[in-house]
Amino acid sequence: MNAPVSHAPVGAVRHDWTRNEILALFALPFNDLLFQAHTVHRAHFNPNEVQVSTLCSIKTGACPEDCAYCPQSARYDTGLEREKLMQVEKVVEEARAAKASGATRFCMGAAWRSPKGKDMPYVTQMVQEVKSLGLETCMTLGMLDQDQAKSLADAGLDYYNHNLDTSPEYYGEIITTRTYQDRLDTLANVRSAGMKVCCGGIVGMGEEAGDRAGLLQQLANMADHPESVPINMLVKVEGTPLDQLDDLDPLDFVRTIAVARIMMPESHVRLSAGREEMSDEMQAMTFFAGANSIFYGEKLLTTANPESNKDMQLFSRLGIQPEQRHVHDDDSAVAAQISDALEASHNDQFFYDAAK
Ligand code: SAM
Ligand code: DTB
Ligand code: SF4
């Protein structure tokens, strides 16, 4: 392949990746690709540290969107019980447990197309309460307009997760109820509100290598790379349109992680959904290829994830330490302020029964 050669040094932060250059990385002999990715990884991160996030589904099922991979879409019969928005107190209880088991970030997900006005006071309260425990906060609530992004940022939300899922070309095969541009607009609103971006996609959805390259090209050519890049392996859930697909070659998954690491050298690349089906050896290979974050805890949103003690055993066998949160003085001051404000405002206004 005659890929145009970039003169940027390997491991430089770039925003001008061409599709051919990316395909050329995918086409490298496996060992050459892993060596390059690991070299970039070591230049930017401690290779023996992995960031640990725990997920919580704050509103489950009955989603109006038609994402073909998703067990939570109301359009597919997956046997999932719908649940209303969780009470703030219950979310905080789960966050406390996540912190006690070693997570440093708590990611709250809702099966919404976008949050409604009436939901915003509850989700912002969740952010404030979870943050006051000393955890980093992340939410994924669907599309956000500018005002919603600002409210979440004002509440102290650290990260917003909104995935591009796949390449622009393959996207229409997977979702028809919102466009690629809608997703880019939400990401722009998140950035301009000052939050960190968590954005990645899913592989194993029947896409070609060119689509995996196309997804990474979109992510890496953003003006600022997402700070967090979740790479999910499709979890095939019975009843969804993708449940009968053939498995992706596990080595192609590892290649995707390695190419993401080379293209976004300063981002945390998360080995996300699909770990339950991966061997320890495959996970170890992704950590070598540059994955340095995981979802930790027995459940993702609605599907299974490895048991926490199994993950800790794997970390210990690999000599990996969970990454500690780097708290800045500013952060602790803000956390203390939030904590004081919450103490003062505990008039139960927000402790309503959200399930009603
Ligand atoms: N409803 C919101 C949205 O779609 O933006 C937030 C929750 S949604 C479940 C968050 C992400 O989970 C999706 O964008 C998708 O990338 C990932 N996801 C959902 N179902 C999955 C599956 N079966 N396998 C792998 N990843 C999945
Ligand atoms: C992401 O990229 N993966 C997470 C999180 N962001 C919200 C979700 C994975 C969901 C897997 C299917 C489920 O458990 O419902
Ligand atoms: Fe709804 Fe999100 Fe699932 Fe799509 S991925 S169906 S928007 S919950």
C-alpha cells in the first residue's frame, strides 16, 4: 500500500491522520504494531498502571433509539426489565461501594435519547453528591444541548461519555434515529462547556477494518483528542439485530487498541465492554498494546463484567496497579465546597422517589 508518509515522529500528538496511514498501521505485522504501540504507551504513561472506573445504570431500558447493538432499545425484545430513574440516595450508595472496592471514577448511564428538563435537577444532584465522595464523575445520558452541557459542567461533572460507535460510512447500518452529526454536535457542546470527553466505539459489529480505521480517524482528528477512549467489543445480546454475528478475530481487537494508542498517545484507552468473553491472556495483550483503563465491577450497564476479585487477581498476576487519582489542590477545595453546600442544602428537596 502506498500510504503517504508522515514526517511527524512516532508518538507525536497529531490531528491529521489519513485513512491510508491508519490502514497501513493495521496492516503491520502484529509484532511490529505491538512494539510501536507499546513504545508510544511507555513514553506517555506508566505501563503498569490501569485506571479503574465503575458503571451504574441510573435509568434502564425502554430507550426510544434503535441502536442495533443495544439491549436497552425498546424496539428489541431482550427480556430486559425497564427501570425508572434511580433515586439520588441509591446512586450515592452504589458510588460509595464502588469507591470502597477501589474504583476512582463512577460512570452513570441512562437509556435516554437525551435528558428531559425534569431530569436535570436529579442528575446534577447525583454529580454533586458522587463528586463529594472524592470520586471522579462521568455521565452518559444521550444527546446534550449547550444548556444541558453547561448545567452538568456547573455541577462539577468531570467526563461526559458519548460514543461515535463506528465509522461515518458504517453508522447508518447500526443507528437510524440520530445522525453522526448529532453525535459530533453533542461532543462539541461537552467540550465548549469545559468537560473532559470520553468517546470511542464498538468493534465486532460486522464492520470492515476500514470502518475501524474510520472510527479512529474521527476520534484522533478532533481538535482535542478525547481524554478517554472506550473501545468496546460488541456484547451480543439475544433479541438485538446483531446477536447472530460471527465473532471478530480477537487479534483484530488487540490491533484496534494498539492503533488507538499510537494515534491518541496521551489519552486513556479503555478496554471496555466484552471483557467477560476475553481470556486473561488476551486482556494482558491489550494492556501491552496500550489499554490503560477498564470498567470494573460485576455489571456493565445491563450485561455481565468479570468479578472484581478476578480482575484484582489478574492485575496482581501482571504486576499492574490501579491508577491512583491525582487530586489537585483546586479539586479538593472544590470537593470541600460542594460537600459543605450539600450539607447546608439537605432539605430533602432532591430526595424524592424518582421511581414514582
Ligand atoms: N443512551 C446513551 C447513549 O447511547 O448515548 C447512553 C448509554 S449507551 C448504553 C452508552 C454506550 O454503550 C453506547 O454508545 C455503546 O457504545 C455502548 N454499548 C451499548 N450496548 C453495547 C453492547 N451490546 N456492546 C458493546 N457496547 C455497547
Ligand atoms: C462505553 O463505551 N461502554 C459502556 C459505557 N461507555 C457507558 C457501556 C457498555 C454497555 C454494554 C452493554 C450493557 O451492559 O448494557
Ligand atoms: Fe438507547 Fe443508548 Fe442503547 Fe442507543 S445505546 S438504544 S441511545 S440506551
